[in-house]
Amino acid sequence: MKKSLMLFIAFLAFTACSKHQGKKNIAITGIDSTLRPGDDFFKYVNGKWYDSVSIPASQSGVGAYMFMNYPQRMRLQGILDSISQSKNSAGSIAQKVGDFYASGMDTVTIDKRGYTPIKPLLAKIEAISDLPSLMNFVVNEEKVNNSSIIGFGVGPDDKNSSMNIAQIYQTGIGLPDRDYYLKSDSSTVAIQKAYKKYLAALFQQTGSNAQEANKNANLVYDIDKQLAVSHKTKVELRDVQANYNKMAVTDLVKKHPNINWTTFLNTLGAQTDSINVGQPAYYDALNKLLKTIPINNWKIYLKANSLERYADDLSKPFADASFEYTKVLSGQAVQKTRGEKMANVLDTYLGEALGELYVKKYFSEDAKKRMLVLVNNLQKAYAKRIDKLEWMSPGTKQKAKEKLAAMTKKIGYPDKWKDYSNVHIARNTYFENMVSASKAEYQFQLAKLGKPVDKSEWYTTVPTVTAYNNPTANEIVFPAGILQPPYFDNDADDALNYGGIGMVIGHEITHTFDDQGAQYDKDGNLKNWWTKEDYAKFKSRIQQVIDLYSTYTVLGDLHINGAMTVGENTADIAGIAVAYDAFKMTEQGKGNIKIDGFTPDQRFFISIAKIWRVKMKDEFLRLWINNNPHSPPNWRVNGPLMNTTPFYEAFNVKAGDKMFVPKKDRITIW
């Protein structure tokens, strides 16, 4: 599988008001009182921390949000160190988790094996002699998560969300996005060179001399680029209607004779008469390239793809080559410790097993109950906001509230844990353990094809610091990983929790009504429920968000892509508004008792700024701007607050302050 960026997702739901005033006083520290809150609220709250904190050498950033996954991996490593040293019964979750971790920590054996584990794979590639044998290799590797030129999956049918169907999507490139092959600015060119150098290093490690390795790297890059040209941009990928192209397999067979879909699906074991083709232009281009690019060149490409897929799991020279590329891409100074890497590997391959162990140690039922109260209050507040919308007609309001009420809420951890009985783990075979887990995961996904959707399934692991909205299930999900400070503290006052996790809850609920989510009905089907007039008004407000955020910059003059980030920005603006409304339902929100000199409203808004307290390397920030659908952390604070009137009132923001926007120009969607 090619290196890819892990981007952030989120979503939420309904009930009664909290009277919890907190069991302890959570002090607010680090405020820079020399700054005016209305000039740069992110700096006012986070500036002292930002100027004094250091980014760990093994990380590309520090603070909240995705960077909380670093201390999370330290927690997981503690669990793994303990369980790997215990006596566990054969076949148990503890045995599989513990032995998998132990096998990955055994770097002496891993280094001694070199690239021996993938020599059979490289030999299979070398044996390819024609197009049918090439495609046979591609499809068989798909079954162990070594995807190359075809991206295959199983998931809900967007227009019949209760059933799972076969899906294919654009893939095949090694750089993070198509635009990295098409841009010529200095930072992008540096990444292109680092990627080619990485490919050449992988070829040299498997026996090629320097000249041949460089030639092969350039050849692979050229094939990548030809595939990249056919890719949709990240903005185009936001068009959910355009990404739904359900086609009969018989038609695809005629359309793409070089791919030979019938044989491909039969070899996969995928019995289906139709496939949703997410990005048809990619497969049209691939069908042609399979004939125009010589077989020997495809073999070199597939070797590179396989080496990239497994580089971090082989001996030190391969991992070092991978890191040299990562360093240029993200700015990370030194490699992560082996323990941190393995915590991430276990979270990837046996995620729910590890999550089960995490919950027992770190997540309480009391926290889950309080979180449900928060979610329910946000859902109630959202319904009231819909009722008050001036731009929406009564009929559309009713449908919006029906969709809101139908929302499923998942908090903490799944009701049932995944079965890993088909995963075979031994203490001294790290590579084979990984392959066994990959095979089992493929079979798990394949078994869903043509079957009803399991609404209990989760699409993130429990310890991950994230939240997400799944539009085809009309659900919002909050794993235990994010239910900790600064987002959520079961002992904190309501102001901090509603400004923290409440904002995230409101954000996730709004994804059901953002530019993409608004196209799905209450049952998760891609189906219009709007009047023509109301949808036109909605789109005009969405355009305001695009236009506003396109003016924001980082790193000098690097602009946020307003069209790419519009869904997340819409969710941030509305998420804060609905969280504030829900907070005002609480006793603390109704009162005006100060804590540490701050009013309840001020503590609420300070909490919002604290949950995006992040500092990152310039390289990673540039990577973020080019690929992440969220705005950078400072604009996740200042951008929505500039459009939030209660913030102006809480901090006496006036004309002349840098964040001031006239009331008539402040954006309100939901």
C-alpha cells in the first residue's frame, strides 16, 4: 500500500440538560494578558505555550488534536510491554496482541532476515511475462493489503445504504496527491527528489547498482505521473454525486478489456454483478496504460510498490530509507522509537483487540454517561437552531429535524468487539504475523459483499484521538481516545466540556448538514430532501465559507484551499454556535459566576482555543495545507470565532480589533 496521509473526521446527537458543575476547579493557565483577545484569540490563549514548547524530535508536531496520538501510543506501549511479558493462553486476545508486539520488538531477528520475507514476492513479479500474469499478481496481492494499481473495497451503497456493494477508487501513486506530480515550486520539487531518492535506495537494497536504481526510480515516477494525471483533485473528490457511478460488471468488461474485470473479481472471490466506480477516468486511463507501458516497466513499478508497502517492516536499511523520505515530507527529525512504531502497528492490525485492553484501563462508564448527556444536549440545541433558521422553509426544516433525530450515537467503544480468531500470531515471525492479519482483514471485508450493512461496526480504533461522521449510516462516533483533556474531563465544569468536546460534537453533527452530508437523507441514502429554493440558499451560504477561508494564509502567503476545506470549516462555525447554545442550557451557562477571574462564557471560548493548541513543523504544515480537509489549528479557532457574536460579547471585541467582522457580514448557516 502506498504511503498515505491520515486525515481527521468527526460527528453527534439528543436529551436533557446537565447540572454538573464539576468536582474540581480546572485552572486556566498560559493566557497572554498583554494581547487583545480580539486581535488573535489563538495566540491570546496559546501563545505562551506555543513559544515555550518544543516539538519532540521523533514527531512533526506537538499538542492536541492528532498529536495527542503520540502520548496515546505511549499508553498503548505500556499495555503492550506488560502483556507481552505475561503468560497468555494460546489463541487468546492477550496471546495474539502480546506475541505480535514481541515479534515486532525483536529487531535483531528482523534485521538478520533483511528483505528475505519479500523475496518470494519479488520472484513472483520477476516471473510476470504478459498482461494476464501481471493482473493475476495485482489481484492476489490485493488480498493481503498490498494494493497497487487497483483500489478495491466493500462498503455501503450510497443510494441503498442498508446494503454493501463492491467499490473501486483511484490509486496507484506514491506521493500524497496528484498535484505533487504537477507542481514545480521549490518545496514540491524537493519532495519529488526525496521520493525518487527513496525509490532508488529501495532498489539498491535489493541488489541494483546505483545507476540502475536511479533509472528504475525515474521509470516508476514516470508511471506514477501518468496515473496521477487521471486522478480527480481533492476538491473534485468532494462531489459525492460524481463519485457514485454504479456500473454493471458486463459493461466494465467491455469498457476495460485490458483489466479483465471478470477474472479480477473471480480471483478476489468477489461475487457481484455491479461495482461502484468512484473515479472512472482513472480506470479508463489505466486500461490504456496497461497496453502502452511495456510489461518489464510494469514489473519495475510493482517491485517499487511492494518495497514501499513493506519498507518499514523489513530490516533497518529499508526503514532508514523510508524515514529519509518522511523527513522531507513532514519535517520529523528522528525516527520514532521501536515501541511507538509497534504500538501503531498493533493499533493498525489488531486495533479492536488493543482497544478492548485500553478501555479496561483508561475509560470509565461514568465518562460515557456524561458524554451521552452532552451529545443529547447538543442534539436538542441543534433542533432549536433549525427551527429559528430564517432562510429555510418549514417543510425542509421538518426533514432536517427528522434526520437529526434519526442520528445514531456511538460513544467510547463498540458494543461488540471484532473476532480475530482467523489471525495466527507467533512470537518470532513478525512479517508473517502482519500478513496473517492482512489476510484476515481482507476476508472480513469481503464477507460483507452483497450483505446488509452491520450498523454496529466502527471505522476507527478506540484509542485514536478522533471523531467521525458516517453519512451512509447517519451516525456520529466518539472513541475513548478523544474523551480526555483537553477535549473532555469528567471532573471539569460545563464551560470547559461544552467548549471542548461540545464543539467537537457540534462539529460532527454539522457534517450531517455540510456540503456533502446534506445530500444524504435520514436513512443515509444519497437522495435529495431539499426544496430547490432552500438548497440554492444553502449553497450560497456554503460559498460564503469557501470565499472567506480562501483569504486566510499560513507560512507567509500560502492560502488555505477554501473549496477543499469547506465541509470542515462549515462544521467548525456551526459546531461552536450549537455548543454555545447547549452550554446556555446548563446552570453554569445560565449564570455568571467567575472562576479564576473568567466568566462562564469566557471559559467556554478559552476551552475552544485550547483544544486546537498545536505547534507543528513548517514542512508538516505545508503538507497539511496541501492535503488535509481541515484548516490549520489557528484558523480553526480564529476563523469560526470571527463569525460567532457571543464571542464578541464575552471578550468585548470591537471595531478596530483584527478579528472584528461587522455583524451583517458574519456567516451563519445552521
